[in-house]
Amino acid sequence: KSFVYPLIGLQGEVGEVSEKIKKLFRDDKGKLTDEKKIEIVKELGDVVWYIAQLATEFDVKFSDVIKGNIEKLSS
């Protein structure tokens, strides 16, 4: 299935975000520097890209995914 690759990519990128945050607490006592923030934001961008790719594989507009989530959270 064509959605397997972006799903595995998403899992990897979420792991990278988690690792960066883990190291932030392990190495820097939770202090978020501008440099660390930039690194985390880059990884978050990768997460969003894979989510958008999954939406594409399921023939759903990414904007509809976001809209649906906002509606769910608002209810």
C-alpha cells in the first residue's frame, strides 16, 4: 500500500521530535534555547509533511484534516 511509507516516515519523525525534547531535559535541564527550538521546529515540519503525504494517499485535502480536527476540538 502506498500509505505505508509516509506512515513509517511519520513515526520516525515523531521519534526525532521526542528525542530532541528528551535531550533538552537530559542535557539542558529543560531550558529551551533558540538553537534547540529551531531544531525542534525543523523536525515538526517533517512531521507535518508526512501527515500531509498521508492525507494525499487517502485522497483527502490536508486543509480538511485540519478543519476536521479544529471542529472536533471545539465540540
